Amino acid sequence: MSSPPRTRPSTVALTAIAIGALVLGAVVVAIVAGVNVIKYGENFVTGLYPPAAVTEQGQAVRDLYTIVFLIAVAVFFVVEGLILWSVIRYHRKPGDDSLPPQTHGNNIAEAVWTIVPTIIVAFLFIISWQTLNVVDATSAQPQTYVRAEAGQFQWTFVYLNDHGDVLYTQYAPSGKDGGLNVPVGRTIQIQLTSHDVIHAFYVPQFLFKRDVVPGRTNKFQFNVEQAMAGQTFRGQCAELCGIKHYDMTFDVHAMSGADFDAWLAAEIAANPPAPSPGASSSPAASPSASTAP
Amino acid sequence: MATTTLHPVATAYKRSTLYDWVTTTDHKKIGIMYVINSFVFFFIGGILALVVRSELAMPGLQFLTSATYNEFFTMHATFMIFLFVIPMLAGFGNYVVPLQIGAPDMAFPRINALSLWMLPLAGILLLSGFVTGGTAAAGWTSYAPLSEDYPLSSPGAGQDLWIVALILIGTSSILGAINFIVTIFKMRAPGMTLFRMPIMVWTVLTTSVLVLMATPVITSALIMLFIDRNYGGSFFDPRNGGDPILYQNIFWFYSHPAVYVMILPAMGMISEILPVFSRKPLFGYKAFVFATAAIGALGFSVWAHHMFTTGAVYLPFFSLMTFLIAIPTGVKMFNWIFTMWRGKLTFSTPMIFAVGFLSMFLLGGINGAFSASVPVDFALHDTYFVVAHIHYVLFGGSVFGIMAGFYYWFPKMTGRMLNETLGKVQFVLMFIGFNMTFFPMHELGLAGMPRRIADYAATAGWNDLNLIATVGGFLIAASMLPLLWNIFVSLRSGKPAGDDPWEANTLEWATSSPPPPYNFDHLPEIRSERPLFDLRHGPASDH
Amino acid sequence: MTTESQSLTTTPVQHDPLENYGHDRRGGISNPILGMLLFITSEVMFFAGLFAAYFNTRASAAIWPPEQFAHTLQVWPSLVLPATILLIISSFTCQIAVWSIRRGDRVRFIRAMAITVVLGITFLVLQATDYWLLGHDGLTLSSGTFGTTYYTLTGFHGAHVFGGVIMLSVVLYRGMAGQFSAKHHDAVEAASLYWHFVDVVWILLFTILYIIPGKG
């Protein structure tokens, strides 16, 4: 069915042009007013990315995220494009009361948009599973063990040796003299225990969190990248745990291996360890918590 | 004013007294009261959200204590889910389904009335917490042990009131589901086979099956929590050998299908509106039905994707099933788009909201795929990214769908047309406000802002986006003003609608607006899913 | 072909919209009975949640039942076995009542239904007595996970028996008032379906709680 020749642009096209002009005008005004439009544009795109990863596992997640993100953007543009195209192109001309072709469906089309998404999600599932195996991998011999104890509303970090004996307990969850100190380049195992309700150990720059469930000890491992020595990362409880949930933050301080060993040895010398609940009650023999890399 | 040869002999008789409305068993009046009740709680939930957003606009606790803040976001979600979206869709179903299948009422009209009146009662129970020492404050998910008895939770009966209210609402839903299933299976007009039912009826049927099977499970979880809190029980209390993860499993076994309860009828409404305003049939009707059934079935197999970070879940299975659900959802999206394709589209307000639905729900589906990938979910779970996802599907999806359905069926319910200009103003304000509020939340979550926090550090870098989100929230609130004004003005002096103002396809348009109490005097031949279209154009035209 | 919007030019067929209202002339299951079956489905899911809690709790316990309560689960001598037998018999008498009214035999229907109600009440009395004895033994809702799950499961079953007894009593009363006939007795069918459901749940519960051996 041929459509009658257009004598003037439709209202939809006019509206689209008007909106485009407005947006363009706003951008021009912003540039003239001194707003750094390019920086905002860049920030917008990077804002749709998680922070740069500081652990090996986090880097694997970020690489996975890139693939998921690109597929998401592609799907969005294709489907949204179809929507916008339909809305603009198939707008009814005023005065046209005839019926369009009454297409009921098309089995081939149904097959295509069933099979293609199936392939896409199968691909996403497989690469996610592969990355999960990296993130959740547990090596038989971690080099540093820490028990992160969560309670309403504070974190306590208990450094253990490989037998589970307590070496040193850090009661201050953040600050220069507090927080979780970790050596770079080594495999660190965190054990999570809760005194009361469910909390969650979350460090955005690890691209990782794990729940802390009372009655259960979750464990996970990570390796901080060598180049991160000397940096501090924010951590925060990520499971609603009561009225000061918003304030249950902690710091993670990355140190070189040598600095970490020295620090731990000094703390153990200054504070002979007392057994804390959940640890074995045998007194710690020697402060040989970590083997040097 | 246009009438048809199907216009009934006797239209609604004038007996609309308060007593009539309170005691009615007429599905149309009950449906309207469901809608009104749901709007009231939409506004209450919305005000709670505005308060939450106002507190979060800038770092620092400005005017709420964190205890009150926790109550407010808990009740915001509770009202929105259980007293707005779910009953609003049930209300539209109540009004529309018997009309669309050519039935005079629902199968059990008195139980229908009972289902309705349980809702304001539950709402009052929930609200009473605000004036009796505090409402529930453990999130709408109320995870144990935080929701267990004091001192793990706050003192006071707020959580108990919440449990009782939800059990009431669940019972109302289950009774409604029984009503819908029996009505749809047993009371269709002659000629209306299952595959000639409107898609709206199919989605309500599927939703009802989900409600029937899933809601009792959360009832059991709520009862167990109540026993833990009040009778020294130990279901979920780790101090006595109980298991908090058990609560999560039972809770999500319902609450995941619940999200399909919250979206499927809205999808049904969109599936009615797009064909009418494209002047072509729905593309791929049968594929639609199968996709709806697939979503319903698959919806029972994904619940633990809410629990990926607990360390207590078999991750690959739930991740796979979650990815799979994207497929029937995508089928629907394409079928909707190709309904419009090569059609002749008119953009009355229902159609504008329907197209808005398509775009916004698309984003909600896409950002859901991020969470389906387990390692990505480890980064994004319990952050504002999830808040963005939730609201893109529930607001961008369900609310836009509800608005489309409201503008579409308001003429049938009241006999008056809503004003188109005010409708478009509402859409523009709501669309801009909605995206302004929730798009930044993707970035906030990716940057590391957790959910359910009353305050955040000024140095975290989250200030600007939170402020933008709050401004957007107030824009959404502003968009309610043209809606309310539109309703007020149109009820009094809106253009008379006539039987079939939209030139639509389904049976509800084959009677007066509003319909007489018994719905129909005559029914047309039913030989396809568009009986009115067939009547208008004759069965031989091009299908 | 004219497409003038608002006038439907073909004559509508005169179907009476009310022709299937009340009783679906196409036959098949009646509305109230379908409604009851759906309701029973929802009740099955409710018990499924409770059973899931039971199985999960039992699986994570080292010893089940705890030693000090092991004796509470003995099948005999106890009140539980006779209560079980009576409940099973009541399902038979209930079904006899249904068969009777299907034949139009009101006398046998009333007799069988009355016996069913009495058996149901007896079950409740035995259950209540058992609770009293257990309470004296020290088993309460707050006796750890065992006490909590035991009382919750059996208690909600008992509540459903109570509801069933009410339903059957109403049916008995209406039957005595002559409201049922061979052709019209939907309420009897529906109530009997519910009663059988209650019985099946008890058989499952009895087996899972009492018969299946403990661990540890």
C-alpha cells in the first residue's frame, strides 16, 4: 500500500527536531558558560563502569563487565532503535483511515528472536561461569589468614596463623592505625563471622562482597596487585544490619610484603595474643603467620 | 458521543450511594475501589520516598534519625509492592477480565468483595506502626536475624504488625487468584476458546497461578518469623540452632515470582493497547501466550539469584535459569515492536505511556542481565545498582503500564474521556523525573554506594548524583498534579466517551461506558481474539 | 469496505450473556468444586513451606531428635497412633457420606457425616491432650529447633483439622435441613475434598515426624 506524498513534516518529526535542538542548545550554552562538557561526557561513560580493580580477582570481574557492558549497549541501541524507528516512521498520517496490513505474526521472526538471544545469554552464562571460577578459586595454602568479625556496628580484624591460632586482634576498623592491613602479591584468606545479624563485607575496589551470616563461616580469597602497595581502599557493610548500618565502614591498607611482616611482628610483640571466641584456645607458639614470598 | 448496535438496553441505574459501594459485589465497582485504594497507597509510598530522597540529597543526617530512615524505606517498599502494584493490577484485572471474556461477573462475587476490604484494613495496620512506637525497619525483605525479637531488632510491635498485615494481604491475593482462575476457565462466552482470549486475560491467569502457588509459601515464612519473635521459636535464630539462610530461601521462593505478579498484568495491558493504537493485531499472539507461560514457570526456578553473595547457593543453576528468563521476555519485546511495525500509530496518552513502558522496561531488563552474571553480582548486589534495576522494571515497567491502562480504561469505567493535553504533560514530567531519579543510581551502585544507608560520607564522591536523583524524585511528584487535576476535571466535565472511543478490539468495548451492572445485553460472534474488530470490518478482511 | 468508526454495520448475534451463569452447560467441574481444589493447592504450598523448614532444620542438626525429646516421637504407646487411625477412618466415613448423597440417600449421608464430625473432634481432643502431656515433659515451642518445628507443623495441621470440622459441621447442618439432593450437593463434595486433603497431610506428617528414623 503506497502512502500519499508528504506535503509537510509530521508533528512527530517536528517534535523530535525541537527536542534535538533544545539538547544541542543546552550543550552549547554549557560550553559557553565554561562547563567542561568533555569531562562530563567522559565521567558519564566511566561512571557506568565499576572502579579500577585492585585485586587479581577484581580485574577478572572488570574484564567480564566490559563484555557484558558492550553486549548491553549493543542490545539497547538495536532494540531502542527499533522502537524509535517504529514510532517515527509508522505514525498515522492525519486523515488516513485505512487499515494497515493485518500481519498476525511470522514464525521465522519468532525463531530468530528466540534463537539469537539464546545464543547471547548462553555466551554470557559461560563467560560468567569461567570468571566465577577465578573469583571463587581457593588455593590450598593461602599465605595470610584474617578473620573479619562483624557485629552491630563495627568490624574487628583477627589475624590468624595457618592453624587458626590468634596472632593479633585489630579493634579499630579504620584510620591510619586501624583497618585491615593486607600484603600485596600474596593469597589472603578472609573468614567471615558475625556476632549477631547478617552483615556483608564489601570493598568496591575489589569488585566483590560476601555476606557475613551468623551461624556460618564464609571464606574467600584474594590477591592484591603488587602495584597497590601503600594505598588504602574503602570498605563498608552492605547488608542492612540496624540503625548504624550506614556507618559500618572499614579501611583496607595494602602494604608491601616486607612492611606487612614487620608490622604484624611488631604488633604481636607489643600485644601478646589472647584467644578470641571461635579460635582455638591453644596459645600461639610462634608468630609465623605468613611465609615470605 | 458514539454508540454501537451492541449498546445495552438498560445502562447503569442510579444507586451509587455510599452504602451501595461498601456492600457491592459487582466486579466493576470492586475493581474501581481496588484502583482507588492502590492510588492512595501509591501516594503514601511516594511521600515516604520523597522523605528518603530528601534526606539523601546531601551528606549528613539532616532531619531524620537513622532509625526513622530505616522505617521509611522499609515502609516505602512495603506499601508500593503489597498495597500499590499488586492490588492495582488485581483491580484492573477485576474490572476488565469478566468484561473481556463476556461474563456477567466474577465466579465468586462475595469472596471478591472480601478480598478487596482486607486491603485497607491491612494498610491501616501497617500505618498504625507510625503512631505506636515504630514500624518495621528491617527492609521490606525483613531478613532474620535482624527482624527477630529485640535486641536484634528494635523494640516494639512494628515488625509484628507488618507480619500480620502481609498475611492479610496474602490471603486477599490468594482468594483473588482462585476467583480469577475459576472465572477465566469456566465463564467465558460461547466461542471464546482459550486461544481467543485477550492477552490481558492470559496474563491475569498466569499471574493468578503464580499467586496461588507462591503466596502461601511466604505466609509460612511470615508465620515462622512471628513464632520466632513471639513464642521463643528458633526457625531462623542462630542463637538456638536456627538458620537465617532458611528464611531467605523461603522468602525469595515467593518474592521472586512476586515480581512477575507485578509485571505480567501490566504487560497484558500494553498488549491490549499497542494493537488498538497501531490498528493491527498483536504480532505473534500464540508466541506471546507461550512466552507468558514460560516466564511464569521459569519464575519459580530463579529465586536464589537474590542470594548469590550468601555463600549458601548453588550458583551455576540459578545463574543459568536467570539468564534463560531473558529469552521469553525478549520474545515479548520484539512482538510488541513488530505490532507497531508497519502499523498506523496514533499517540493518544495510553499509547504514549505504552511506548514509554517499552523503552524503560528494556533498560530494566538489560541492567538485570548484569546481576544475572554471578561475579558481576558480587560487585553490584546490595548497591544502588539494584535499586536502579528494581525501579526501572517496577516504575518504568509496572507504573508506566498502569498509567497506560488507566488512561485506556478510564473512559469505560466512568463514561468520560481524560484530557489528552494534561495526560501528555504528566507523561513528560514523569518520564524526565523518572530517568533523572533512577539513571544516576546505576553509577552510584557501580561506584560503591550500598543500599539502605541513611547517610553517606561527604568524601565518597556520591554527592552530585544523589542531589540529581532527589530533584528527579520531586519531578515525579510534580507529575502527579496534572494527573489528579485531570481526574478531577474529567469526572465532572470530560468529553462523553461512548461505548468505544478508541475503536478497540475486545469485548469490554461492546457495551456502554460505564457498563450496566450485568455487563452485556448482546454479545457479538467470537471467532478470533478481536471480536469487535471482526464485527466492525467483517471476518473476511485480511485475516 | 467501510471503516466508519463507531457504527457496527453487521447484526450482532443474539447470544444470551447469562446462559452459562451459575451452571456451565458445557459440563465439567462445577465452580465451587474447582475453587476448592485451587484453595487446596494453595494450602499444599503453605505446608510445603513448613515442611521445607523442617527438612532444612533437620538436615543441619547433628542429632535429631535431640536426646531429651527422643521419647516424644514414639508411635506406641502414645495418643498419636489411635488419633491417626481415627482420622483415616473419618476419611472413609466422609467418602461414604459423599457416595450416599450422590445416590440421594439423605439418611445415610447424615449418619456418615455425623460420624465423620465426631471422629474429627476426637482427633482434636487427642491432639490437645498429647500437647498437654508433652508440655509437662518439657517440650514447648521454645525448646530449640525441635520443639519449634514439631509444634508448628502439628499445630497448623490441627488448625486445619479444626477448620475442616467447622466446614463439615456446616455441611451436616445444611444436610439435616434438607438442602442437599443427588443433583445439588456441591458443598458436600467440596468439604469432603478438603477433609481428604487434611487427612493426607496428616499421613505425610505422621510418617515424616514419627516413622522416618532419626539421626545421630
